[in-house]
Amino acid sequence: MRTLIKNRLSYLYKGELFGIITFIFLSLLFNRVFPELRIYSLYSFWVSFILLEFLLLQGTVYWYVKWKRLIIERNSITPIQIVKLFNRIRKLNIIWIFVTPLVFVIDIFKWYPILPRGGLTLSGFIYIFACLEYVNYFHFQLSYDNFSDIRNLIKSKKLKKSSLNKDFRRIK
């Protein structure tokens, strides 16, 4: 059972890290192949993209800490100081999430009447994805990638609390 958990935690932190790297290359590719999107000229792209990357980094660190602790101390309970750190970071994430739409408004005023609609749309999708990642890490598990999780979701008909959300209960 411990090996199964160790493999799962390793899969999770490596997957988040892979996402960070992949999205950087995808942004470079999109900017090069579709210059008319003007994504690198849009503040909304940068704010949304950095928010997404920051959230993925948080996921990478969280799962890595749990994996490393399981390897060294033979349990995957998140250290309380890490939980407190993520609780402070959660507040920063919320501020960032609420400020980002204002950056879209700034871009609209800056670029009007020649709005790069494709770039703004792509930035919007990145922002929505970042918001979903936030919910996935800090509130409810949105990613169900194994049959056991899917079976439990169908049976209970409600989303599971995220692992980090469960950890937050330990500091309240």
C-alpha cells in the first residue's frame, strides 16, 4: 500500500512539474506560430499565465513534500509549517484571481479598437484554467484520473475535498 501511495504522489508532483514546463513551451510555440494573437503583448496573458504557472508550482511543491516525507519518515502527512505556508499563499492566490479581470479590462482599453480577440480569448481560457486549478488544489478535487476516484464520485455524487483542504482543517 505504501508503494502505491509513493507512486501516486510521485506521479502527481511530476505531472504538475511537466505541466509547468509544457505550458512554457506551448506559449513560446503559440507566440511564434500565431503572432497575430499578440499574446506576449497582452498584460492579461502574462498575469493569467504566471498565475497558472504559480499554481502549478504550488501543486508540484505540495505533492513533492508529501512524497519526500513518505520516503524519509514513512508517512505522507504534510508538515504543519507547510500547511500554514499554503494557507498564506491561498490568500495571495485569491487576490491574484480577483485582480486578473481588471487586467483584461486594461488590455481592452489599451488595444481598443484593434483588439487582438484571439489573444484575449486564449488569455481568458488560461485564466479559467488557473481558476479551476486553484479550486482543485484548495477546495475540491476536480481531477479524477483513476477508476477508484471515478467510482467514488459516481457513488457519492459529490466532489471530494482536496487533499490540501483536508490539511487546512489541522490548523483551524
